[in-house]
Amino acid sequence: MGTGYGYYNETANLANSTQEPTFSDSAIKLKAGYGVREAYAVEFCVDYIKGDEKKYDFNVDLVKAFDWGIYVNPYIKAGFGAGIIDNRNNTNKSLSYGSFNLSAGIFIPLDEHFDIELAYDYKHLSYQKVNEQDATESRTSHVNIGYIGFNARF
């Protein structure tokens, strides 16, 4: 189990636009998983991105960590997720999206049960169409997240 706090930066690709709007804010991560710090694990994660429009990500990742006999354990992750942008306070509807996730980082063991995690996450988001009549209206985003976390292992 773990938690993390990070910096979230999203660059949108709009189908009918030459601009690439960006959005930056902080992100909070809560996760639970099963596996071994020095080998393989499956991780379930919820991300909360605060801002004018609140975002919630739900992700499943496969983690491969490496035990190279040094103090830290580097790792890579790959997975997928789904999310929602909560626009209920505005006149717009809430939007949902899917994501493909890649991540790299290190676990810094404090003892047998606790570690600090430093990581970089990349996500490719694909949003639902806002207007179903216009097939050319699509939106994707590239997301970069750098974060630090704390994990407890049982």
C-alpha cells in the first residue's frame, strides 16, 4: 500500500486545432498491490488531480523491479487505466477517458516494510468525443507526472 504526491503536466492534442493547450497542477496517488519489491507486482492505483476541473484516474499496472545488489531497487511499470473529468459544477458534462501508462522509478528501502518511491509516469489519454455527430472531433493528451511516494509492505 502506498501514497504519493506529484507534479502533473498534461499537453492536449486537439484534432481541429494547431494549439496544444497545457494543464499543470498537483496530483495525489493512492495505491494497493500484490508482489515483491525486488521482482514482480500488480498495482491498483487511484490518482486525483485537483484544479478547476477535478480528474480521477483508476489504473492497473504490472511492475517489474530489479535487485542489482545496490541500496535502491529500480523498476519499470506498464498498464492501462480509465478516468473521468468531473465537470458537474460547470455547464459541461463530465468526460471520461482511457489511458495507456508507462513508468520508471526507484524504491528506496527504509527497512523490511517501508520504502520511499521516486518516479516518473507517462500516460497517453484518449478522451470520449464531446459531440458524437462530428467524427473528426477527437482529443488525446500526453501526461507527464513526477512524484514522490511512501509505501508500506506487509
